[in-house]
Amino acid sequence: MKKNLMKALLAIPVTLVHHIMELHNYQATHAPVAELFMEHLFSGSPSRTTDDIVMNVIGLFEILIFNLIFGTFLYHDLNTNGIYAIARQKGRHTWYFRKVAELFLYTVIWVSGYLTSVLLLSSYTTSLSIDSVAVTMFVTTLIILTFFAFVITLLINLCAIRFGSNFGFVIVYLALILLTGLAIINEKIPFLKNLPLLLKLNPMANAVVNWDLSGSKTLFACIYFFAFSLLAVLIGLRYIAKMDIGIQDRENSQ
């Protein structure tokens, strides 16, 4: 567990390296910290223009790194130790909930380190102090991106358990690319434009488009990702309960 905690703390150096040029070329401003926080995080405020959506998705680079590091967290234990991993925890449900809880803990640590680094960077590049608006933005983003990173990483793990680690990443990221494309073209296709519910149910749209400080949109995104995460956990529980768990290495058996 200590090793994984150290991995989760890598969010801080990863974020600083990602934003190193901004630190090198910064010019002190009088902009609010919350505004700079959004600029550093998403290259601007969430919106529905094609360019902004693409830039916002690119702004999720740190989440991608987290997926790569923990995308085989459950899979590796199950694939390496098989039934012995389950036996040590006295049952599949116990093993699964323990692993899910650990994954969520690492997600919270990673996203907290990531966003705290961005917040401090934003504060460093302005003469203004962190205010209540910046704190609200930070907490809102923390909730949304924590559940977003958690559910995506959990789905990668579940797909990896079912199809192998390489296919786990490919399947989930192909789905994310498709959903991003749908978010981009949503208002350009009459059929989709007349069905706003589709955009509201698009996880990529909720991660970078459907929320701001308006209140209702932010609350919807928080509830949406909590419900999505809960659904993914329950689906995973059902699958783990029924799957045939052996001790062979799935990667080498394919």
C-alpha cells in the first residue's frame, strides 16, 4: 500500500512538470485566482465550442497519467494471484470492496495533489489572494474530477480483467474519444441538438462542459459522476461474483 501511496503522490511532480513553461514564462497579473485556476486547468472556462472542448480534454492530461498508473490496480492482483487473492480476503466481495476503496483513496490523493498544485500555481501568478470563489471552484472541481478519474480507472480495470490489460485501456479510451466527438458535434446535428439529455448524460461533457459556478450544472455533474461511479462499482461486483477465477496469467494465456 505504501508503494501505491507514493505513486498517488506523483500527481504533484507530474502537474508541475506539465505546467513548467507556465511557471517559467509567467507574468504577474491582477486576475482572480479562480479565473487563473480554470485557465491552468482547462486552458479556459468550460464551453461548448469545438476548440474549447478539445483544449479542455487536453487539460485532463494528469487524469490520463493516473489511468495509466492505476489502470491495472485490481487487474494485476487478480491476474497475478488469482483465487489466492480472494482467499486472503475471505471472499470475493471483501476483496473487491477493499480494492475499490483503495482505488478511490488513491484517486482522492492524486486529484487533490493535482488540483492543489494548480491552485498554488494560479495563486503564484497573481497579486490577488485565494478567495471564497477560488475555494468553491477548487472543491467543485475536486469532487467532479475525483469521481471522473475513479470511474474511468475502475472501468479500465474491469475491462482489463475481462479482456486483458491492453484491451482494457483500448476499449475505455476508444469510448472516451467517441463520447468527446459526440460532445463536439452535439449542436451541429439537429437530431442530437433536439435531445439535450444526451449531452447531459455524456461523461466527457460533464467532465469539461456541463458545469461551472452557476450552481445547478455543477450539482448535476457531481450527482451524475457519483451515480455513475456507484453503477460501475455494482456492475463490477456482479461480474467479479460470477467470473471464473483461476491462477493463470490471462495475458500469457491469450
